[in-house]
Amino acid sequence: MQDNTLQTIIEQFSVFRLVLTMLFAGMTWAFLTALKFAAEILADKFVRYRLFISSAYPVIRLLTWGGALLFMIFVIFNPPINTLIAISASLGLAIGLGAQDLIKNIIAGVVILIDRPFRVGDMIDVTGHYGEVTTIGLRSTRIQTFDDSAVALPNALVLSNAVSNSNSGALNELVVVDVRLPASIDLVLIKELAREAAACSPYAYLKKPITVIVADDFQRTFLTQLKIKTYVLDIRFERLMASDITERFKQELVRRGLLTEQMVLGLLHND
């Protein structure tokens, strides 16, 4: 009878621990959800610090879940050392049998959050996918492309490939607009017009220099290639600014008679 009573107490205590663990995990999830919501509001309100606020959340989430997991294991459950060894051995067996890719991605996700080759809000190019980093999770990194596609990349793939980061945590980034024109055009004038087109764009970050580089190109005939290098105010306006500069520049060329219909047809033919 006494043994049955003791067993009942132990079972009730185990159920209490399980309920307490679930309650604590739910509170942790609710706290992080509220924190993410607050971070999004602050990022929209303080645009200058949007990237800093957005990039801080994944690190806080990792540390919070890590601390919560340790608390649940060593404080709530507090298992004997033999149990911990058995659990560790089971995890090792699970990894060896089929969870290798998952563990690789989790480890890569932790490395990305610690090493920070890129942050949430950065514009990156990985294996031909270019866009803004929206989420850095433990399993995958998600980017939003300019075609409004969400691309999920496994963290192990990201970590094992070259990553091109356009802004590295800064709100502004360098945007290059390529324009090809006939070789006979007035270089001095078109450089001035290109610089003016960039400076007049409402998306341009004028605290950094505007550079126009000229190079020769040959595609069935000689062409003049212009690279208009301008910094954008916000990385999300990258394509808008490139389109705006191109439109302003070409409109001015047409207005001045420097770009005729015959020249345009010739350029299209060379393409």
C-alpha cells in the first residue's frame, strides 16, 4: 500500500513538472512573440535604426530559448547524471541514424548568428538568389527577392557557399546603373547628365559621392558603357532608384537630341 502511494506521488510530481515545463515554454514563446511584434513597430517608427533592431531579435531569440531550455532541464526536471548521459547517448544515436542534415543546419544557424556574416535586413546574394534577409532561423535563412518571392535556404548551404553582402548592416548601399550608348556621343556631357540624373533621384543618399565610370564595349560595333554609381537611402528602394535614374537620364538624352530613334534601334539590334 505504501509503495503504491509513493508511486502515485512520484507520478503526480512528474506530471506537475511536465505541466510546469509546458507552461514555461508557452510563456517563453509568448514573450518572444510580443518582443518580435514590438521590434517590428520600433523598426517601422525609427527607420534609421531599422536594420539594428531587426538584426538584434534573432540573437535575443537564440539566447532566450537557450536559457529557457537549460532552465527546464536543470531546474524544473533536474534529472540525475545517469539520465543525462543516457539522453545524450540517444541524441548521438539519432544524429548518426538520420538527423545529420538537421543538426548541420542548426549548428550552421548558430554560427551565422554568432559570426554574423549577414544580418536581418541585409541584401545578400547566395547561389544566385538575391534579396533582403527577412529571417535567420536555426534551420534556414529566408530572403525576400525583388520578384516578391520568399526563398528559404538551408543554413548549412549558406555557410558553405560564398555570400555577397551589399550593405553589411548599413541602411544605405551602393547601386550601379549600367547604360550603353553609341561610341560617338559626347563623353563630357553625358557624364554630367548622368551625375545630374542620379543627384535628382528622390531615393539617392547624397551624403555619399556619385561616381560615373566610362568604359568601351564592343558588340558588333563600338559602344560607350556608363556605370552610374549612387548610394540609395534605403536598401528597399534599390530597384526603384535604378529605374528612376535610368528614366531621368534617357529622357534628358532624348530632350537634348543626343539619343535618336535610329540610335535606339541600333542599340537594340546590337543586343
